Amino acid sequence: MAPPSSPSGPTPSPVSAPWSRRLAGACAGLGALIALLVLVGWKSGVNLLGTFLPGAEMTRPITAFVLLLAAGALACFAYARTLLGGLAAQVGLGVALLSAWNLVERILDLRRGLGLLAFRLIGEEVPPGADRWMAPNGSIAFVFLGLAFCTLASANPRRAMRAHLLALPSLGISGLALVGYAYGAQALFIVGEHTAMALPTAVGVFLLSVGTMAVRPSQGVVALLADRGLGGFALRRLLPAALLGPLLLGWLGLQGEYAQLLGREMGTALFAFANMAVFSVLLISVVRRLIRLERELSRQREINRVVLQTAPAALFLLDPAARVTVANPEAEAMLGLGASVIRGRTLPQLLPEADASPGGSAGGRLLAAVCEGRSLRDHELVFRHRSGREVHVLAATAPLRLEDGAAGAVLLTVDITPRREAQEALRHSEQRFATVSRLSTDAIWDWDLPSNRLWWNESARKLFGHDPADQPPGIESWAEHIHPEDRDRVLGSIRAAIEGREDDWQAEYRYLCAGGREVVVHDRGHVIRGENGRPLRMLGGMTDITARRKAEEALHFAVRRFETLANLIPQFVWSTRPDGYHDFFNDRWYEYTGMPRGDDGGWRWMDYLHPDDREPSLRRWRASLASGEPYEVQYRFRRASDGVYRWFIGRAVPIRDLQGIARWFGTSTDIEDQRRQGEKLEAQVAERTARLQETVAELEHFSYTLTHDMRAPLRAMQGFSEILLEEHAAQLDEAGRAYLRRIGAAAFRMDHLIVDALNYSKIVRTEFALGPVETGPLLRGLVESYPEFQSPRAEVKIVEPLPVVSGNISGLTQACSNLLGNAVKFVAPGETPRVRVSAGPGEEEGRVRLYFDDNGIGVPEMHRERIFAMFQRLDTRYEGTGVGLALVRKVVERMRGRVGVATGPEGRGSRFWIELARA
């Protein structure tokens, strides 16, 4: 924020303004009085009223009227400048115009003009041989005086200064005339052969000129005279002597010459000596006063310097533009800057950016006060230290106005950062206490021990139903609600805490609520003591633990119920801490193992395990403790009665709370009899499995033998039908040849059907070893190996890159070969098969799909699941066994994948896909 510019020119002195207005008013009044005397003299015939000297020139009526108008304008400026300034300026313009026109009339010898009109206004005739116009020098003086009145109405200080400059010619003309009258020098008040300026006119113009300068006392000689400094003092002492001394001494010398008491040489010498003496005395007087003032000023400067250097507060002197001119050492320390750096900086440059803007900010309000010349006290402000930290201060400013008109301000700041931090800490502490008191469900109390005043928060009323406002302020309001059976115990314990050295106190007791309801509370408090150990306050809080007490009782009952139930069942029942330490066994455990009752066991339960089961059981138990997974293990425990080890199955599950696992509960069940029965069943299963494997092997041998024997006649049928067609086709008609071709085709299809069925049964029996398979090289190898996948018979495009999947290379080769074969086979007659192989993400994270897009005949949506079943053929126009897609599904499923079909990307053909895990 840039501070507003100060008005140019000096400002009025608070002492000179009333004095100057009174002077201007007095001059206006005297001028008006002179004008009226002149008019009365003309009317009454008393010439002395218009001359002031016997035999002197009499002031003309026109001059009296103009003098009266000028006096009225000056009175308006002196007493009602704001209201009548414009009217006074117009009157001043009239004065200038009338005076100028009077001069024109004289030059043109217009005898029937304003001069004649003035005589007629007072009812008089122009005396024979008398001049009706005002004197030329008087006209000129009034012209300048009228123009001065025109400029006085302006609020601009520079234009007001012009009024002084315009009044100076009037002052000079009238002053010369007065000196001329005093010394009898007519050349000073008569212009050539024209009418002389009358003495009343000279006096009136002189007074009005002085009054014009006094209207604006902030400029010119009046400002210098009103100055309270050394210059004003010297001018007030020397100017009267400079003006009146030579005048008086010269007049006295002249009178001595007239009386023939002094010759010219003696008069001149005495005049010079008298001036020397008078001015020497005045100079000595002024210099003595100046020396005293200079010493006082020097003393004051030294005091100010010491005050600035030693003041514990930061002090700045600011000019009208809020620029620092002086800064004391405390200010340098507060800002972390040297005095030379601080000087010349404006106040906004010393404040943080957020606080140096105008408006409602603290810095903006201070800056406005400085620039507007207002005082401001107890104003909190933030300064910026060179390190960047903020310094909170308490500031006060007052305007500084000097006699020469210079303005500024004094800014005094006291660093309150430590106090503010302490106040902020206290405020935060009180806020935290109030917030805790408001949000806490406990009844918080504050007991002032010296005054015995007890304060409760709002939760006390909610918990106990007692309104703190209705309770006595002392400790008695709390004590009377303690259960009578607990009262003496509780009061005795709290008294012992206060009187003893223990600062903390707590107790549990029964408390009586409103309506007679009884609750159990846990009360605790802390004693705050003074430096001498005297107890001053005690803070505390009461918690309603009735529900907790009931819960503890319910828990105790539940524990007893659990122990009773655990002792009734035949299994071992046990529980452990989160770290696996056993702390409970039921009675069955103690009866079986012979462990002393009441011994919780800890880790000694392992002593009763079979030596071969200890390490595996412990390893499994520790793994469950670490992972939190349920625990299950089979182990053998020794029976104390006969030393026999019997098999048990141990199971345990964790019980969790908000913090994690709270406990483990487990059981150990005797499975000795079930284990023996299971061993018998396992032996029977093993025997039957061996017989079944022998049967399966015989069936496999039979199926391979049967398949071989079945394929031999089929190959014979195919071979003989081909021989007949090649060697005896001419002996057969067309029907016979057709029958032979059908016999060969049927044999070929039957052979392929048998092969596909064998492959399917082999896949069902075979276990696939899965591993990483690069699908790109696999598919490129298939295309290169089969001519039917190559141009011009087909167009197969493989879109790279293709992923590495988790599968079996042999099974994946078989599945992709079948899908590519179907894609190039099932196309419309005469159309070139086009196949596009690409990859994309699967439905689940970590899986990928291979897409086989073709331009074939497509698969209707209703049959998309059916085509993956055995022996399913949708279109009999195309060769096939109906086993290929069933084989693909089985292969993909054995690789833990999925297969499916959809419509092609462009709405035609088919899109078969295989989804496998990404390797």
C-alpha cells in the first residue's frame, strides 16, 4: 500500500490561524470605517473626514465605494470564507473591473462615467474644478487588490500564494504614499500631474493589503511572523525595527532640519548612527536569545538521543509518507536490521505482506492513522524480522507537526511476543480444558481449597442428575451425596492426601444420584500446591463404573459357567495367552496326565507328549501363533494310570478383539479308537485300489487291442475301395462308383473318430506338467508346419506381442492346432479363410486370453455351449467327428484354464478364446 501524498506547501500553525483571522477582520473593519468616514465627510461637508490632514487631497466618492466593496470582500474571507468565499471572489473581481474602468475613464477623459455616478449616489455635485476619478496609483492598487481577492477563494495552496504576490503591489503603492505623506514627498503619492492618492485611500489600501495576506497565514510573510521557531522570533524582533526605525529616525532628522537644529551633514550622520545603534541593540538581543535557544535545543537533542538509545521500546520517526527517518537500537534488534537499512524504508515494507494492505488489517489501520495525522494507542501489530519470524508488538502512534509545517509521526512499539505466546498457551490450555470438560463423559471437578468453592462440568448433571447451579458451592455438596457407609472412608482418604505429601488420590465408592438412584464411581484427583507446599487447588474426575462392576460380575459368572461346562465334557479343554502360554486346563486333563491340580501348565504340557511328536507339534503351534491361523495337529499323550500313549487331535482357534488376538481356546480329543478303525479302512481301500488298477490296465489293453483290430478292417475297406475306383471304375456305373466313394469316406471318418476318441481318453488320464509357455513361437511354428494355414490356401495373422502363459506345451499345441483347423475349415465355399490371433487381459487379475478371430460361418448363440460336447456337429456339410472342440476344452481345463466362443469383432465370423494364467 502506497501512503497518500501529503499536500504541498506549509501547514497552518495552530497558534497563528486565529490571530491572523482576527487581524484580517480588523483590517477589513478599519477599511470599511475609512470608506464610511469619507462618504460622511462628503455628505456633511467636513473635509477633514476625507483627508485626515488639513489642506490635503480629499478621497473621491468612487474611491470610497470601491474601498467599501473591498473591505466587505475581505470581511467575508476573514469570518465566513467557506460560505461566502465565492461571493467575495466575485466582489473582488468587481473591484478590479471598477478600478480598471476608472483608469480607462481618466485616460479617455469620460466625465459622465463612474466618477459622476458616485457623486450622484451620495446626493452631491462634483465641485467646480474638482477631479471626479480616483487617483491613477489608487486605481492600480485596487486592481491588484481585486485580483488578489479572486485567487483567495481557491482551495489550492499555490493559487492562494498568488494572492500574497498580487497584494504586494497594493501594499507597496499604499506604503509609498504613506511615506510620502510622512516626509512631504509628493512624488510618492502623486502620479505625474494627476490627482494624488488621498491619505485615507492610502491607509485603507494598506490595511486591506495587510488583511489579504493575513487571510491565508500559511504562506508568505504572515507565516514567517507566526512561526514559533528561531526564524519567526528573529523576524518579529527585527521587522518592526527595520520598518519603523528608519522611518521614525528619518522623520525626526527631517524635522530637525526644518527647525534648523541640524544641518544636512549632521542629520545624515545622526540618522546613520541611530540606525546602527538601534539595529546593534536588536541584533545583540536576538543573538542572546538565539544562543539560549540553541543551548536548550542542544540539551533537548542530547536528551532525545539518550532516550532513543536507552529506551526499552522500539521507536521510529516517520515522515508524512510513512517512511522511517530515525530508528533506535531497540528497533534495529526487533527487525534484525541496521539503522542505515531501516532508514528510508516505508512502514508497509517492514510488515508481513498479509498485514501491510489497507482495509481491516492491523497494518493498514496503523498506516492510515500515520498518513492522516491521527493518534492510535494500544494497537496490536506484527512486524517481520529479517529471519522471517513474526514479532508481535503493542504500538502507539501520534502525529508530529513542526513549526515549519513539516509533518510526520512517532511510532512506539513494545515487543509482546513472549506475552502473546504465554497468553496463546494459556488460551489453548483453557480451550483444551474446556473442550475436554465438555466432551468428557466423566464428571470433572475443580476444587479451590482456600475459598472452598467447587466447580462441576456439564457431565456431572448428566451422570448424577444434580444441577451444579442448585448445589452449595463448597465441598459439602459432594460429601452429602456419598453413601453413608462409604462417607467417612472417602473423606478421610482425601483429607490425608491434601494434608500429606501425596499429590494423587483415588477411591471407589457408592454415590447417591437425584431420585435416590445409587451408582458406583471411581473418583481420582490431583492436588496442586504453591511454592511453599501449601495446597491451593485440587482437580479430578468421577467415572460411573456401575456398568463395569456389573460386567465384572457377569464375567465372573461366565467364567464359572465355562469352567463347569468344560469339566463336564470328555475332551481336554484348554486356553492360552496370545503368546501361547497355557493358563487353563479342565479336570479331564489333570485326571489323564496326573498333573497336580491348580498348576496352569505353562509350556510343561509338552512333557506329556510322545517324544516323536514334540518337535512337529511345537513347530505347528508356533506357526499358528505367528500367523493367527487355526491350529490342528495329531499327537500322542501319555496316560498317567498305565503309561500308555494314546492318539489325540488338537484343535485351537484365536479369540480376537480390537487390538488383535486376545486368547486361544482349544480342545484335545481322544482319537485312538477312530485311528485304529481308520487304519483298517485304509488297508481295505488300498487292496480295492490295487484290484481296480489291475482292472483299468486290462481295460486299457483291451481298448487298444480292440481299437487296433477295429482300425485294420477300416483301413482294408478304405484301401480296397480306392483300388476298385482306380482299377475297375470303367466296369462300374456312376452309382457304383458313388457307393464306393461313400464306403471309403465312411471308413475314413470312422478311423478318425476312433483316433479322436483315443486322444480324448488319453488326455483324461494324463496329468499335465505346467510351466511357462511362450505362445508366440508356438503359434508361428504351427502356421509354418501346416500348408493349409499358409497362403494361398489361408491367411493367418499373428498380432505380436503374445504373452507367456502357465500351461503344457504339448496340450496347448494340440488345442491351438484344433482351433486354427476349425477356423480355416468352417468358411463359406469360395471364400479365402482369414484368421487373426491376438492377446488380451483375462477376466481376473493375473490371467490372459488368446483370441482366434475368423471370417467363417459363425456359431449361433444357442449352440455356443453345445459345440464343446463330444460328437456334436452343427453343420453336416463340413467334414468332422465332433470331438475336436471337446478335446480343446478338456486340454485347457487340465491346464487350469477356460475356453469359450463369441461373435467376431466385426459382427461376423467367430471369436474363440483360451484363458490361462500369466506365467
